[in-house]
Amino acid sequence: MTMAGIHDAVYAQAADLSAIRRDLHQHPELAFEEHRTANLIAEELRRLGLDVRTGLGRTGVVGILRGDAATATSRTVMVRADIDALPILEDSVQPYRSQAAGKMHACGHDGHIAIGLGVARALVALRADLPGTVVFAFQPAEERASGAEEMIRDGAMRDPRPDAVIGLHLWSPFQVGTVGIKPGPIFASADEFTLIVRGKGGHGAVPQTSVDPVVVAAQIVTALQTLISREISPFHQAVVTVGSIHGGTAFNVIADTVEMLGTVRTYDAADREHILRRIGELAQNVAQSMRATCEFATAIGIPPCVSDPGIATIVYEAAAAIIGEDHILTDCMQTVGDDMAYFLNAVPGCYFLVGAGNTEKGITAPHHSARFDIDEGCLTLGAEILASAAWKILLTQA
Ligand SMILES: [Zn+2]
Ligand SMILES: [Zn+2]
């Protein structure tokens, strides 16, 4: 009864969701500059009668919807959507292409906003029966991996404290009409590291008077690969990549220093901690054994996105009732990162993928590409799954 009501309430505004997405697509704003975007969201949420808070994490917006069927003991669920665009010059002939040169919604966050607002509209229409509280969190600066932390620090998860959090990422590699849902990790952690090997420069023909940091760096690069093969469970996945290596100036000169930059991806908090710590230890010990020194530093990173099995099951059942199990991919782990991880670390939740590609229509460009686009059929489907899952979570006893 209710689930059919959600379907009708979402599909009644299909044209509006598309129009909202296209408007946002034409007016992309970069991380922490999402002022027009945040205003549009806040105005819509106020129009719907939600309690609205702005300025959380600088440009984040929270809207609180209290169902009329809520009781003193009923639950609260958070629906999270990210809102920022990327510094990319869009390559598109569509009438809704970006009007801001060099800025583009190339990750589908415009669709996430439309979906979040669609969920709010549908649940407001059904407010009389809504058995709890839904908190909508529109998060800035996902692409800089710092908006979620700032929003949470500013109180996005207080008053009320959610019991669970759900969210989705549109996914162009998956066909529209399919979704990816699995318990446990779905997006990887993403960390950046720097290694600076210091030796002692000299003449390339007189190595015995030097300490060659190029040879030391080569040993370190090789040694780092043993962290995955020898120190992480063969049942876990992880990546250590040295993506940049620089040292030396001439063919016959031994350099003083070599600088390396790399990234680490894991799906498990303990693996992440272990690898990051061991990169430093291994590099420093290899360097020391070869008479050099090595400095190790990490830049801001994000933890893996790990879905709670219980909440993931609820989302899976909600999606299965809508599109059938045949259209749900459970082998859907990705090596990209997303700061939804901070919400998922705070309360049990589920992050899942909603197909947005359509090979027949030529919508195949990857995320973060200048030709990225979505099949807008994903908007109604995404909103229906999120709204149904939120409702089911509220019905679950604490
Ligand atoms: Zn992205
Ligand atoms: Zn994204």
C-alpha cells in the first residue's frame, strides 16, 4: 500500500526532477562555492515545510521532515546527497550543458540533488503516514573529500541524531534500470603519500663516494608491492601505486634526492591503517639499509565506504521489490573513494550505486569525463528506492 504510494508520489514529479537536474547542470558550482545550489535546495525544502538549516560545512543544507505518524520512540533516518561540481570544461551539445566555463557536473551530483529533493517531495506527500523522521543532508565538496567531515563537525548529525544513513551514487558504467547494492565495502579508502629519499649526490662514474637515491627509490618501489602480496589477507583487496617519481638532472650525475608520490586504496579500516603505517616503516628501513634516509608523509585521505549488512539488506529488499533481483548487481565494488564514508562511520548505513548509463542512447562516458551524462530515468528510480528504503528503515524496530 505504502510502497505503491511512494511509486506514484515519485513518478508524479518525473518531469520536475529532470527539470531540476537540468537547471543544476547548467549552473555547476565547485566545492564550497555551492551558493546558488544551496539556496535552491533550501528554498525547495522550506516550500515543502521542512525545518531547514543552512551553512553546515560552509555550504551544506539540512532539512528535517517529521512524519505525522512518528511517536516518541520512532526512528530517524538520514538521506545524504552530495552537491558539488568539478573543474572540467564540458564537451556537450545538449541544451542543458554547463553555462559556467570550466565547471561541470561530471560526476552526477546534479542528479543526486534532484533525487534527494524528489525523495523529500514524495515523503511530504505521504507525511500523514510517515512513521518517523527523515533528515536530508545535502553535502558540499565531496570532490575535495572534505565536505562531509565539515558538515558533521557543524552538527549535521545532531538534533536529531539519525539511527541510520542511506545514500546513492549514480553510476554511468551501469545501465539505467540496474543498481549495485552489497553489504560491507563498496567504495575504497583513498589516501595520498609522499616519500622523499635523501642520498648524497656525486659523479655518475664514481658511485662509491655517493649514496644514490635513485637505486634506493627503485628498491622502495619494489618493496612496497610486497605489502599487498605478503601483509594483506588474500581475501582482501588493496592497491599501492607509486604514480610519480622524480630525481636527478643529468645522465652522469648521481642525484641528491628522489621524490615519490603515490596512492593507497583499501576496503577495510585496519588494512588502511596497516598499509599507511608500513609504507613509512618499509621505506625508511630500506633507505637506512642502503645508507640513505627517507621522509614519509600522508595527505588528507578518506576511509572506505562500508555498508552495514542490516541496512544494506533493507535497501536491497526495497530495490528488489521495485526492479526485481535480476537487476541488482552485488559484485559492484569500486576503487574510487567518497566521503560518504564519514556518515557511514558515524551510524550504520548503506551507500549504493544506481545505473545511469545507456549504451543505446550513447550515454557511456565515464565519471569525471568532459562528455559525462546520465540517462534521466535514473532520477525517478533512485528516488523511489531511497524513499522506499527510508520508509522501511523507519518501520524497523530499534
Ligand atoms: Zn566524482
Ligand atoms: Zn561523485
